[in-house]
Amino acid sequence: MSIGLRTGRNSGHFGAYSPTMKARVMGRTLPSETRKAQLLLAARKVLGEKGYSATRISEIVAEAGVSQGTFYLYFASKEDIVIELGRALVADALSEIKGNWSPDDEMETALRKVIKSYYKVCFQYKDVLEGTNGGATPGLNKGKWNEIYKPLNDGTLNMIETWQRHGSISSEADADVVSWLLIDTFNGALARLFGHSGDRVSQDYEAQVIGWTLSALKYFNPRKT
């Protein structure tokens, strides 16, 4: 999977502070959370331009306009700051999904809302996702990356179990397996969406993802696998 935030269009966990403001704050004592947000935004900019492997902490602090010592007050390593960005992505995705999905929705309606909500947030984090190849870049701890996505899996698992109770999905299917299959499907489509749609989701391809996923859920029979 891949993650990202657009420089100059700050949202979500990072407020309205931009690394381009560093000239205004150099030499001042900044609140702790402002300095941390400054580093996170700078990391996103460098990641989006160079990718994880080529990104250096020295480049992040230079972009943020802080000392290298300041970086280590908040993060133990380059990986640590990327993990923080991943957690922010998942938290924002869950918030967006919860704000749109209802347990009373029919499966098709719910799935459309979930996919659209998820992709909306992924496009906001496009720089991080592409910069880390969705957490698959060599050098990143895959165990930590799986932990990042566990809350998303838990939320998806809850939806799967709800649809099983309603009879929309086979009750014999392993809900946890189906949940991860859904997440893998959504994430696998991101590279194509990013590559063919610029700054917006391709409505046609997104529709195909929704249709394919609906068919897979409706007709999946674990006894025939």
C-alpha cells in the first residue's frame, strides 16, 4: 500500500501549518505540537519528492527549519516519523468512514460509502503512500506497518460481521480473512488510481472496484475454495 499529504493543502492531523512558514518562526520558541506538526509536514514534502529510501533526516529538518536535535525530541528515526504519518492516515480514514457509514445501510450502499471515504483520505495522503510504496518499501518494519492498519481491519471486520448477520455474505466465510482481502483490494487499486487520475479519483475505475468487490462478497463461498 502507499500513503501521502499534499504540500500546500494541509488538512487532517496537521492543521494549517506549512513548512514554507519556517522563515517566520526561525529563532522563536514554538509550542511543542507546532514543532512536531512542522516536522511531519516537512517529512511529507521530502517523502513525496524523493521517496523513503532517498529521504534523509537532514533534509527533513532543513525543510522544517529546525535543528537535527529537535527532530530527535519527537522521533527516534526516519522510520518513526513515517509510522506516525501512517497512523494519522488510518485515523483520518476511520473518521471519514465512520462519518458516512451506518450499520443500517444495505451492503451495496455501505460499501460505496466506505470505498469513497477511504479513497478520499488516501488522496489527501498521496505523497506518503507513494513515498513509502504503501509501507512496502525496503527498510520499513512490516510488522509495525501491519499494526498501523489493524484499527482499519477492526472496523472493516465489524462491517463484515454485520453483513453476515444480515445474510449479505456467507456466514461460513472467515470474517477476518475477508476483511484483510477487502483492504488489500482497496490498497491494490490505489496505484492505478494515482497513476491515471492526477489529483482526483477516477470515477470510472473507482466504480469498477466497487462493482468487483460487491460481486466477490456476494458470491464468495468458502466451501468451494
